[in-house]
Amino acid sequence: MSNELTDYLDPKVLAKITRLDLQARLVVEGFVSGMHRSPFNGFSVEFASHREYVPGDDIKHIDWKVQAKTDRYYIKQYEEETNLKATFLVDASESMHYQGTGPGQRLSKYRYAAAAAASLAFLLLQQQDAVGLGVFDEQLKTYIPASGHPNQIKSFVHALATNKPQAKTSIELICHSLAEKISRRGMVCLVSDLLTDMDGLMRGLEHFRHYGHEVMVLHIMDEDELTFPFQGNTMFQGLEDTGRLLIEPRALREGYLESMERFCRDVQRRCVSSRIDYKRISTADHLDAAILAFLAARSAANRKAGSKR
Amino acid sequence: MSFVSPMIFWIGLGAVSIPIIIHLLNRRRFRVRQWAAMQFLLDSLRRNRRRLRIEELILMALRCLALFLLALAISRFTGCGDHDLMPGSDQAAETTVFILDDSFSMGQKLGAPTIFENAVNDIVTHVERLHENAKADQIAIVLTSKPGADDVFQSLMSVGGKEEIDRLIGRLKTLTLSDSPSRLGEALITADELLANEENPRNVFVYSDFRAVDLSRGKAGIHQVQFKALRDQGISVVTLDYGRPVASNLTIEKIELLDKWALAGVQTHIGVTVRNNTTVRLKDVPISLEAKWRVDDKEVSAVFPAETISVLAGESSARVEFKVVLPRQGAAALTARVPSDHLAGDDNGYLAIDVRKVLRVLIVDGHPDMTDVTLNESYRLALLMDPNLNADHGTEVTIVETQAIGAQNFSKYDLVLLLDVAKLPSELSDDGKVIYPTLSALEQYVRDGGGLCIFTGESLDLPFYNGPMYAEGKGLSPLVISPPRGDMAAKQKYRRIDARSISDDPFLKTLRGEGGAVRCAMVRFYAFTPSNPLTKSAPGGDIKPPRVVAKFTTPDGGDGPPAMVVRQFGKGTAMMIYSTASTRWNDWADDEPETAYSAPTLDIMMHLARSQAEEYTRRVGDTITHTITRDFRDATLTLRTPNLAADGVITLKPVDETTDTLTRRVVKYDNPARGGVYRMTLKMPDGSLSDLFFARNVDPAEGDLTPGGRAMIVKALGSEDFKYVSRLTAGSAADVQTKEQKEYWVIFLAGLLGLLAIETLLAQRFGHHTKD
């Protein structure tokens, strides 16, 4: 189990990303505690204890009664500080098995996706949020409901490690079934190469959006898929039974990159129009840098949204 | 379309398929890669399929074209420009010399006509065109077989006159090939002389097969010097090359009499050497042999069984030996033949020989009337060569006394023996000097190939032998001699032939005792004529220094005096034996050690006797010379050349050739330019006829038809500053007009580089090459 943790949770990555937080930009169901606003006003949580105010704490949490008695500032602490439930959907289809050939030891897309999901889950757990996991290919292979228990990360990582990419992708159906499973609104993060039917994908994601979930898409692509650097006659054998093709890669490179770029743009456009966060990540990127960039972009977007409100 | 190296072009043309083959092979060589994003690849392929195919085709075509250009450049395409080479194409009047190669090799067949006929047709076409566009043009025609001849062809004539041109063309059409080699260098000299003073634009057209052997032989540099002289004068030179490699050509390289004489009824050996001029190995090449005589003014022939060369490798020669019995005596012409091929003329070889009934020997006996006839000098020798004195042993011996020698016609004999002859007759000349006409005749006889053997004895007139006979080392007596020495009366003391001193000449084999013969070392020489081997001889010309081939022993075992001396004297051989031919000074001729006498003596006599191997058979062009003997002094002489019609008989006029001491009547024919058998007929006033044959064979090098091509012409002329037209195939002479030989390899190379640049650019543009 500890090996699995180190496989998917790189201390360097964690050290960097814990400096930031993962904020839900949408109003999620739960308490207004911690960093997440609750849509249910008047719902109380159980008091736990007081602690002394330190600069930076929101003054609205100061217990003025205690201040009046003791002339000191204390903050009320509650049993549970969050109500965010984040569910990570990790694509374990055969196409995620692809591992690039470039310089350095690159991870396969699946390993990279799993590491990214685990890192973000760790971050959320650190924030006292609950995380859940769905690993799927053409069916949902593993589902761990969201929980904020500290041991949740172990279950999370174990589930990622025990699943191997082998079958086709079918995101739409998975999304539909999970959307019905997850009762409370929360955050859904899809980590996939998105090599599937795009309309179905969007329908699935919009299903989550329909139930008020905040949806994020981490589009994991191998660097080879983004640059197509091959030379010499090559027989490309499609993963997920997509046929095979003997070509001179240099001759098709331009057209391929054009198609790929068009696809990525299309995905991004449709995500944006559905208010879904989209981030394309190459397996050649350092994971910490990629997550940091993603979190920074979300923070910026949150600030922007906050200022508008 | 022509090339300097056509083979390279054809190889290059084949190499054009290499890009296609590589393309096909590459389709079978690929890496396999698992790939996730197939949908984008398939999408790209669907959208670009047609473009990719077109790009591939464009690149492949460019690569094929690049190889094609490379082939054209390396094979040195000499293509065709649009310059009109035909005579008369210029607006101004021209002066043109046509050099026509009428050498033997031009007789090779190109289909039905020979390439010579094609060349003549081309000249006729060119002359007619000049005539049609006449602008005061002048022409001359030079034949390479006789470039310097004073001929109407070789004078400049105007092409304006219809009659003159018709006459010229008429003569051109009746031209026949000579059997002589090409003399292109001399023909260029003649052209140079003809054009030297002309002011019009001047051209020289050379119509030849330009064989490699012709271009590489001859005087070193003569072609280059003459070509440079022409170009320095601004004379344009156009070469029309009719040469081509042939599939088969056999040549009778040599036909020869392997024996010294041909005797009727006796087995005679005839050697025939055949050369295979191609690289193809031949098997079972049949060679036939036929002999012809003239009998009563009619032709009689004998055909001998054919011989076969079982294997004749390419570019090599092989000899077969015919063992034939010639049935008749008299002049005979032998013809050897190989199967007909591309060059028919050299398929026959000719040999003219005088088939004799017997070998004729003249013995001049210094002591013919001895009481004991066995002591006659000639007794033993005559008995040895003609035992029954009826010529039934193949030798006819005529014995004369010394006084009768003056009346002898030596040329009738094959061997003359002087046995202890005191001296030869002398006369007083008109200016009062003593002359020796018989000695002169004898010298001429030996010089012409006759054999002479002189035995000494006590009768020798030493002043004569050491005087005119020695002639300061240039005479028939090879060494200065001294008075006889020895115990000729008591016959007690003697010397022998020193076995160690006998030379290793083949004809002295039996004298040395080889082959089972009794060694001559057993013979006792009681007396001998001393001679001085240190005598300075002053030979010159065709007279070689004397050679001591045997010596007498000395009592002290030292170096003895010469016993036998031979000297090459012109074509013949003179030998002197310093003892008697009879038993008066030795026991050599005695009965006892007979085998020590007969075999060595016969060997020596046969060696000395006149050979007839090459007397009547020579090369084409070699003058036919015949000395008229006294018997035929009044005869009328006619000569029939091989290819002349019956009425084309040439009458020959004998002339007297006078040397210091001798006048000979000879007849000569200077122009035996045709290969074959020449028949000389001597008709006596009484109507009787006597025939002689002379054979003239074509130079066997003419059979080597390997074409030199443009490269060798350039080498021979030392320049590329001439126009070259290949006339490989028979066709219209009009073909010549638009072919200018100019090499375009620089253009093709530039094109190739440009093409490669375009290919690289396009390949990068198409994504087939990386840009870095």
C-alpha cells in the first residue's frame, strides 16, 4: 500500500501543490464552512472548540460573546469544516495505456492521469474535503464514494493501482450512471485522453452539470500525440481496435496535427460553453507544474468570479 | 541519339527503375507502433490521400528523371543539335574534300550491302546535294588506299557541271574495295594540300569504319599533326563512322609451307593459322584446302580433306597442319578457306609454291677424271644424294667440270657444291679490269636464296679465294685461308672434329652424334685448309658475319682451326668445309664409318638447299618480282590479277637490272593491291606456255573489326574539335544532316543538380524530408 502511495503521490508534487487550495467555484451543497459556500442558509453545524484568532481569519467567525467576557478574540471551530464532495473519474481505457517514446522516461497516460488525480485528491483531503473515485473504461470498474476520512487516500490510490487499461472507452454511459449515483452536488473531475465520441462525452458531462456539479476535465495527452514526431515507414496499430495503418508519418504529420488541434479546440470550446473547466496536459509536462498551473488558473478564475459578484 | 559510352546509358536507363523498386521494397519494411490517436491519423489520411499519392508520384518521377539525367551525363550523350552538317548547308560556296576509306575492312557486310557501299552512297547523296545547291562549290575525293595517287578524284572539281558530276558519280558507283590497309594520315595530308590555297569555307568529310587497329597504328602522331594542320587553317572536319562490332569474323592469318620444299608425290606439310577476331568461343571450325595447277592452259585442281579446329577461343589464333601429297609438279596455288562471315575477304588464304619433281643439285667437281673414280671429288656426294643417278631419290644431281661452270644457270638449282674448284672464270671488262661474272652470278644466286657449299683441296687458287671470293669479308669465302697442311700422303697423322666445338644448330644434330648417329669424332682428317678465324669480316646489309660451327682438334687439346664455317648471305646460306669432299684428305667419305658420313652430310646439304617457303607468297602491296632465266629470255609475259576480268590481262615488260658485275633480266609488277593468286604466263615464240603463281594475302590485322568509336578518334586526332556522326545502321544519307556531335554532359549535370534541389525542396514541402 505504501508503495502505491509513493507511486502516485510524488512528495515533490505534493509539497508544491499544498501551498494552494482547490476551491469550488460553484455553490455546492453543504455547510458554509471552510472555503466552500453553502446554499442552505440557517443549517448549523456542531460546535467543536474555540481557538485564538490569528490575523487572516475571517472576523465573522469571531465569538463576540467570548470577547466580551474575556476581552480576547476567539474563533469558533466546528466539527466539520467542509461540505465539498469531489469525485474523480479516471479513464482506464486501452488508449490510456500509450506511453511515449521521447527522451526521458515518460509515464503512460494512465499513470500520469492517476498521479494527477491522486495529487488533487490528497490536496482536497488536506482541505478536509471528501473525495471519491470512479475508474472506468467501457464500464465503471471501481467506484469509491466520496469520504473525507484520512484513510480515503489509501483506498483511492489502491483503486488506481489495481486497475489496468485494457478495454474501450465509453464515458457517456459512465457519466450518466454516476450522475444518478452522486446525490449531493459537488465537484466532478474527469481525467482522460477523451479519445471517444465527443458528443456522448459532452452529454455525459452536461448530465453532471444538470445536477449542479462543478465539472473539471483534465485532458491528458502524450507528447507524441501532440507533436507526432515519427519518421520512416510505420505501421500504426490502433489501440481500442481502431484498425491499423501503414504510412510515411512525415507525409501525414501536418494533417494529423491539424486534426488533433481542431479536436482539442472543439473540446475546449464546448467545455467552456457548458461552464466546464478544461485543462489540456501533456505527459511531457512536469506533473507539479501542470497541477500548479491548473490550480492557479482556477484561483484566478475564482477571483474573477468573486469580483463580479 | 548517340553516346560515347552507350553501355553506360543503357545501364543508367535500367537504373531509372531503382526509385520504384526502393519504393516497393520500402512498403515491405516498416516499424510497428501501438497508437491511441488513430482517429486523427485516419482523418488526416482521408483528407490527404489524393495529395499524398500525387506528391509521391511527383517525387518518384523526379528521382527517376534524376537517374536518367545522370545516365545521360555519364554516358556522354552526344545527341543531336539542329546544326546542319551536310555539305552545302552554308550559304556561301564551299570547298570540300571527301576522304573515303576503301580499305579491306570496309568490306564488312551490314545486311546486304557492305559498309563501303553505304559510305559510297552517302558520298553520292552529298555530292548530288552540292550539285543541286551549287554556289561555285568545289570537291575532291581521296581514297585512303592510295591517298597520294595522281588521280582525277584527287583534283578539285566544280560541282556545277552536270556532265562532270554525272561522270564522277558514275565512277563512285563503280568503285571497288582495295585489299590494302587504311592510310588515313596520308589522306589527311592530301586533303590539306588540296585545300591549302582555297579561300572558300573548307570542309573535310571522312567516311571510314575507324577501326581501333587503324587508329592506333601507323606513324606515331601523324593523325594528330595532320588534323592540327587542318584545324589551324580553319578547315572543318566531319567524321562519319561506319564501324560496328561484328558477331563473327574469322581470318586466315597465315598459310605456309612447313617443309623446305614441296615435292610432287611426297607428303608435304601445309600450316594454316586461323584467327578468331571476336570474343565468342568457337567450336569445330572447318578449314578446307585446295590446290590448283595450270596444265595445257587449263586449270586442274586437287581438294584435300578438311581439317577442323575443335575449339577456337575468342581473340586468339590456332594452327592446323595439313599433310597432303601434291600430285603434280609445277607452279601451284593453294587456297585455304574458313566458313564465310561478316567480312568475306579474309576467309581465304593463298599460298603459291613451285611443286618440284626433285631437288636440283649442281656439283662442280675440281677432280672429275681421276683414274680411280672413287677419288673423284663428287663421287661420294653424288652417290649419297642420287644413288641410282636417275633422280629416283628426290634429288637430281648435275655434275660439271670447273671449266663448264661459266655456262651454268644457277637459278635452276637449289644447291650448288664447289668441290676443290681452283677458281671461277674471269673476263676483262671494257675498261680493262678483271671481272668475275660467274662469281657475281653465284653471289646473286645465294643472295636470292640459293644454297652453296664449298669443299677445299689442294687445287684452291689462294689469291682468288682470299681476293674476289673473300672480297674483304663480304664474299662467299668467309675466312682468309692458307696453303693446305697435313699428312695427306702418308696418312699417319690426323685430326678429328672437336666434338666440343660443334655448334648446337639443328642441322648439325647428327654431326654431334645425337639421334643414334655415329659421331663424326671418329672421322680422321689427314689434311685440311687452315683458315684464320680472327679474320676481320666486314659484312653489311643482308650479309651476316661468318660463324665457325665446327673445329678440328689440336695435338695439345687447345682451340683448333675452323673445320666448318657458315654465313647467312642474303636469303641464302654459304658454307665452307675446310677439307676435301673425297677421301683424299680424310676418311669421312669412306665406306666404313658410313653412318658418320651420310646422315650428317645429307642434313647439311638439306639445310643449305634453297627454301621456297616464302618465295612466291607475300602480303598485298608487295611488288611481284621475277627473274627471267635464259631459257625464257624471249618469252612474252602477261599477268592475270585475281579480280580482273579475262580481258584485263596486264602485259609485263622485263627490264635489265645491272649491278657492278651482273646483269639480270627481271619483270616487276608494283601494284598487287588485290588479295589472291596472280598468274604470270610466259609465252615462248613457239607458242609453248609456262605459268607461275604469286600469292598476295591481305594483312590479317584487317580482320580485326573492333571499332574505335569517337573516343579513339579523339585520341588519335588529339582533339575533340571535329564533328562526329555515327552511321551504325544503314539509312538515308539525309540522316547525317541534322546530327551534330556535341557532348551535353555539363548540361545534364546542371539539370541533375537542379532536379535534386527541386526534389529536396518538394520533399521538405511535402513532409517527406525533415528540414533540419
